[in-house]
Amino acid sequence: MHPLPIPFAPWVWRNVDELLDGRDTDSPEAGEATRSPERHDRPDIGLLGYEVEALDGTIGEIDQSNARVPADCLLVDAGTWSSHRKVVLPVGAVARVDHDAKKVHVDRTKDQVRQAPEYDADTFDADEYRQRLGDYYTESYRSTPPS
């Protein structure tokens, strides 16, 4: 019998402190929120434009419209040159952030991310969408726990 996989907490950052590592918090451009992370409810704001690296390669990048989704999500442009597809990743899928390389590493495959419910600005705030998104990722962790 296989042990039960670690419960997946989709809406919780694994390590918020890591998001601030490598940032130049002493520069004049650094805002008050960057210097005081406990007063900033959007630790993801510095990740705009970062590539998103799945287990099997690059999936896309953090979309410039990321502020349209709650802080417990990342909006990813996972489309190709010929198609636009935006998906939402719950922040619990982030394994680590490499600020030097400007990459967000997630512990899901490209297909797992691409097959997530597509982002729709008109229905994103609906409880039904968030439930469907949470269920999708929770099931992906049940079937394929992180290695």
C-alpha cells in the first residue's frame, strides 16, 4: 500500500521569504512594500515577466496582468505563438523561485499546467471557478505527488 501523498494546499505560498531573496531591497526603486514584506499582500508582484519552468520545460511566463488575480494565484501566459492561453496557477504549485535567472519553477508538467481551467477575466471571481481550479490541482497532486 502506498502512503498517502502530502496534502496539497493550493492557495498557500510554500516559502514567502524565498520570493524576496535576491531582490535589491536597498535601492531607491525598491518600494516600501519590498522592504517590509509583512505589510505587502502581493509578494508575487516582483515576478512579472518571469519564465515559468515546469518539470519538463518552459511553459510560459507570469503575465503582466497578474494583479487581476488574487495574491494566492499566478496568472501564466501558457500560449504559443499562434494561440493565447492564460491559466492560473495556485501559488502552492511553486517549488522555488530563481531571481537571478528570472524563473519560477513549478512542480507540475507542462501538460498539467496547460490542461488547467483556462483563465477568463469575467468568471474568475466566481466561487465555482476557484473551486474547479482548486479541485483540478488537488487531484493532480493526488495522482502525481511532487518528487
